[in-house]
Amino acid sequence: MKGDYNSSTCRLPVLFFISFLMGLFFCDPALPYVFPAWNEGSSGYELSLLEAERDEKPSILYLYIEPSIWCDKFNKDYLDAPEVEKFLAEFPKTAVNTDGGDAEIEITKKFDAVNFPAFFILIPSFDIKPERIHPFSQKGNMSVSEFLQSLRDFMTSHYNRKAYSYYEKKDYDNAIKYFEMSIEIDPEKAYTYFAIGVVYHYIGVDKKDKEILHQAEEYYLKALEIEPKHKQSKDELATLRENMEKI
């Protein structure tokens, strides 16, 4: 009995060690991340640019490598978040594995990407530099809501600038068009409602049209609903009501 006990205790550690080594050398590789509803690779990048150009939409470009702890973390913490998925669903977007081939390497060089993940916003129909949004920092990583707001802020700032440039040219239809596109991206930004209110306010005074002035009033009130202390909206609303009494 003593001899049998010793032989079994010797065999067990050996068998465990062999199983451990086999696990190291023969384990299944990690499955690649799945990008549902994303274009992929260099051809997908071209498709996204065409769609964005045609519809005057922002486009998303995501450059990644595999394997990568930080890319995996970005995928899990941000891309998989339901609110991020919902927001990005509105835009043409491309995921590019930078090891995919020569064309993918060229895209990576074009965007001077050396650290990954590299997540860019492009607006191909506007003459602007692509913006990289990087949620990781030594000071602390962005929350999902902070990451989303960074995307919205960049996009809306350029749509609002485009709209204002048309307003300065007195092309009010296009000014309203781009302000409305900005609202579609971020419906909680008081400034944009105020800005559309200003356009309608000017048109209403110019045409002496109370219905148009009422439209301006609605936009000022919406801005104040979002941001009750928005001074510009308060001031313009007071002026508008004075103008309405004169018509």
C-alpha cells in the first residue's frame, strides 16, 4: 500500500505539468473583434468617404492592431457601449486593421498613426483636418459619456461654423440646414437652437412676418429649456417680443 501511494503522488504533478504545457502551445487564439455594420479595410474606407461626401455626414475611421490590450479595452469599454453603438449607427464608419495589407498600411501612414487604437472623425465634405479622439490618459480615462460628448462637440462645432458662414452671406436656407444637421448630432446644445432662432428672427423682422418670428421664439425658448441661464437667448427673446409688438 505504501509503494502504491508514492507512485501515484509522483505521477499526478507530472501529468499536471504536461497538461499545462499543452495548454500553452495548443490553446485556441483569441477571436478577432467583430465590427457589425462597419465597413472594413481600405475598400471600406473609400465607401465610407463616398457616403459621407454624398450626404455631408461625418465619417469615423478606426485604426487598430491585433493583438493589442489597449485596442481590446477600447472595443470593450467604448465601441461595445450601447449608447456609442446607437450614436455611431448614424454615420459611415470604417475599421482598418493596420496589418491588413499595403493599402491599409498606406491609410495608417496618411493619418500619421503610430499608437493604437487611433480613432478619427472626418467630415469629407468640409475642408477640415481630421480629429483624433483618444479616451485614454494618464490623468484618467474618459467615461463613455465624456467620449461621446467629445465626438458631438467636434462635429457640431464644424456644422455650426458652416451654418454661420452661410448666415453671414445671407444664405439663410443653408444656414438653417446646417444648424439643423448640428441639432441632429447633438439635440442638447442650447447654442444651436439660439443660432437658428437668430436666423428666423432676422428673416421675420425683414419680412415683417409674425409667423416666422414665432418660429424664432420657439427656438429661443428651446435653448432656455436646455440652459435656463443662456444670456444670449434671454436677450434676443426680449428683443424679439418688442419687434413682434411693432408688426
